[in-house]
Amino acid sequence: INVENKDSKANLVQSWLSVADPQVTNKQAFIITPPLFRLDAGQKNSIRVIRSGAPLPADRESMYWLNIKGIPSIDDNASANRVEISINTQIKLIYRPPALTKSTPDSQSQQLKWQTAGDVITVNNPTPYYMNFASVTLNSHEVKSATFVPPKSSASFKLGSTAAPHGTVTWRLISDYGMSLEPHSGSF
């Protein structure tokens, strides 16, 4: 991953992985290098993500957050009263085992099962893939809190109001390349 400092002063760049799914027990499946480095004004550097060889599930995807934090340098000549802000960017890092490379989340997304209860919509994902939502609409109303559902798991999202017990849900997934895909629809 390429990092560029477009600021007029140096920054300290810190990078690390955190587990996105509590079902993932191996927190050291990847190595980030360099984990900490100085990036001068106008300079570029690369952060490498290396698979450590530690075991990961072979029957489902695993997801981590790649965190990249830019910490600005302090100007010794500035006044004593100042506010410094560090920006932390989180990027989804999804590991797909070799046994799952012949298919995609999008091709499996019709297997998702949706249901509502009060002001919550729940999606059950029986597939081995993370389903990352670009959008979800319930009876033409956007579900703003919809993010993703882990493989072989379920996720619940708050609605703005109480939902009808039956209707249509439409969703778009995010592709492996970050693009919003064609919509899928189903009943609940």
C-alpha cells in the first residue's frame, strides 16, 4: 500500500492490524512492515502486508482492519496553544483461502436470508464469504447502518422506524475492487 505525505511537514506513520471478527482467533496471521516510519514532506513510502504462515480457517474468509495512522510533527516555533490531530484510516483486509477462489461473494449473495423484528433487520449469511454492503434498502427505505455480515454468521442493523413484517429488501455488495455491484432483491 503506497502512502504519500502531501503535508508541508514530516509525519510519523504507524500501521497495525486489528481483528474485525471476534470469531477470528489468530491475531498474527499477517505482518505489517514497516510498522512505524517517518515520512518527510512530499515523500512516498510503501507499507507491505505479508502473510505470516500462521493458520487461518480454510473454509471461510477472515477479515482484519489494516490501520494506518498519520501523526503530524510538532512545530517548535508555533504558539503553545494548538490542537494536533492524528488521522487513522481503516482498510478492510479480507483473506480468501484458496478453496474459495473459484466463486465470489456476489455470486453467492442470493443465499442471504433477511428478517425484521421491530426496528431491526437481521441478515443471515450461510456462505463462506464476507458480504460487504454498499447499500441496503427495505421497502424502498435506506438502511443507513448496514455494513457487512461475516461468513456463516448473522448481523443486525437498526432501522429508522419499525419495519413491516413482510416486504422486499434490495442490497448491493462491494466488489473485491471496491466497486458497488448490481442490486440483488429478496423477500422477508
